[in-house]
Amino acid sequence: QVQLVESGGGLVQAGGSLRLSCAASGRTFRINLLGWFRQAPGKEREFAAVIRWSSGSTNYADSVKGRFTISRDSAKNTVYLQMDSLKPEDTAIYYCAARTNVVGGYDYWGQGTQVTVSS
């Protein structure tokens, strides 16, 4: 089992920054990928960013590329999402998720943290 706890959400003005954290516990050695997803009101959940736990390689959705940065602190079993140049359309609940299998979907999810960007 892997447990994920997000923190760092809040209210920020457009153009501002926030840093989200996702603390992993339990069988963290099983984590292959750790991603950030978001869900805006009335919309489907969408992918934002992902980091490979072992190598640190990253990938981003086009909508956040150049503005968001995903990183990890392996010693703390924590992944961060630095969000800069925030826009009102970034308003959503942000979830971190872990994939422990080589293939397939994400099998562990956090409870989510609200990010609200005012115009």
C-alpha cells in the first residue's frame, strides 16, 4: 500500500505562484511514476505533470508546460509541483497519484488540494 497526502493549495491572484507538495508513505519503493492531475468544476480530470520516481525524468501537459515544474525529494519521499504564472483556468482540485506497476493506470490517489486562481 502507498499513501499520498497533498498540501499547499490555496487562493492566489492571476500571475501568482503556488507550490503543491505530495508526501508519499508506505511501500514507496514500489512507486514507478508519480503524477499530478487536476479536475475543474464540471470537467473531466486531466493530466498535468508526471515524474519518474527512479530517474527524475518529467513530462507535462501542453496547458502547463513552461509554467509548472514537477520535482522530487527522494529522501523525503515527497514530490512537488511548482506552479508559476497561474491563470484563472488553472483553478481546480489537484491530485497526486502513484503508479506502482510498469504498465497500466495509476493505482493510488491522494485526497486532493484546492487551487483557486482569481482574476
